Amino acid sequence: MKRLVVVPGLKYYFFNEINDEQLYLVEEPFVSCSNTIKKNIQRIAKKLGIWQIYRLFILDWKKRIKECDVCIIFDQAFSVALVKSILWINPNITIKLYIWNPVFKDFSILDNINKVANNIKVYSFDKNDCKKYGFIFSPMVYNFDVQIPSRVINNDVIFVGYIKNRGELLKDTYNYLKSIKANCFFYVLNNVNARGDYPFKLYTSYLDYNEYREKMLSSTAVLDIVQDGQIGLTIRTMETICYKKKIITNNLDIKNYDFYNSNNIFVLGEDNIETLDDFLKQPYQAVANDIIKKYNFADWAKNL
């Protein structure tokens, strides 16, 4: 039987690139709804858990829900109303919630999980959250079923992301990279009204994902700085494996994964910073296909 996968939006990351006959990918309804009144009604029904009203917005999925034995819901699309609506249509379906964000970003998800705890299995990409909340561990995933276009390399290292609470580490890393004459592209979003003297520009508008991917494809390495308290892999890590790019990261737990290769992955705080220049000059070593399949979205969704 097919599997239904509910995502927060088909335009997020790689979702609209998935084309697998065994998977139905649908986006949580209000994302695509253009009628403001209907959208607001659905938002209220979702927030208050009024599934009897919410279910009216997913009737287009009714046939698909009945055809599936498993439904995977991504955390940003998850709600009590959604779970109860799906079970109303197909009481025999198994619902699996996949959390690919740290819980500390939105603790309210715990309350909603408790309300439907007997009806769902909960998976998380973060080992700490699994230990703390009793979730089942399942690593970050990405779409590896893509063509890998070649690009002329213009940058040694790129970073694209929010400044959050990592301004000083970003500043220190940028300054060191410049000291070894590395060509850098930093697109740092100032989401916390950060002030001070930064060696890179702070932006207020989001960089389009396709534009980011083009920058990544024309770079040697990606800088990945995880938030305090997070050890789960970021989607940036998966992108580097998919597109055969090196990664510089402060995520110490990355060494515990089967794709770890010191030639491809430089761990800030553990590896000797003075070897970073040599690290960037060494060619990338491809990860074995049998390892990649464990993190490939289509394989993961069919086997979770």
C-alpha cells in the first residue's frame, strides 16, 4: 500500500522534487488555501483542536487516506485536529509524527502530542530529545534522488542562516577563514536585532532556497553552526552529502554517524584549526550508496 506524507508545504526544501509511486505527498491544507475566510476558519479549528470542522478541509485527501496504511506527519504540519481527522477517515491507519526541529523551538508540540499519544508514534532527528521525551530516533533526511549539476567553484566556504545566539562564533570563524585567505560567502539573517561590529553584512530578507543551492554548488564547503542544546543533524549536513560538499560544523555528535569522514567533515572545537586550510584543499571523498540510502527521503518514508 501507499504511504501518505503530510508536509508543511510542498515548496519547502526538496518536497516538490519527490516523485515516487509508493508515496502520496500532500501539504497541510491552509498553506495552499487562497480563500482568506476559509483559511482563518481552518486555522482556528486547528488551533482549538476542533477536528469536526478541520476535517472538512481535507476531504480532497479522503480517497488517499483510505488507500494508505501509514501516514507520516512532519512536525510543522502536525496538530491534534489533523490526527483525529485522518483517524476519522481511516481508523486503521498508523500515524507517525516526525520531528525534524529541536523541541525547544516550540514546546507546545509536547502538549499536542500528549493529547493524541495513544494514536501516534513519535520520531525525532535529535538524540537528546529522544532521551528526554521518549521519542524514537530517526536521523535527518534529504532527497538524494536528484541530478547533481556541476558548477565552477567560486567560494571556499559559505554560510547561510540566522545569527540567533551564534554571532561570536560566526565572527571568529569568519575572521579565521579570512586570515587563511579563504574566499567566503556569508548571508547572515539578523533575526534578533543583533548589534555590534561584524566582519560580514547582516541581512533582513530571506535568501531564496534555489539561490542558496546555487551558491552551495559553486562552493567547496558549507559552514554549519548548530544551536546550543541541539545535536541532531541539520538539513545543511544532508545537502553537503548529496552535493558532495565538505562541511565545517560545531556539531560534535556528527562523528557518531556512519557517513563521517574526517576528509569531508571538520569539527570545530575538536579538530586542529590550523589544519583547516589543508582540509579545504583536499578533494571530497564520496559516501557509499548503501549509507546514503538510509538518509534518502523516499527510502526513509517507505521504511519508517
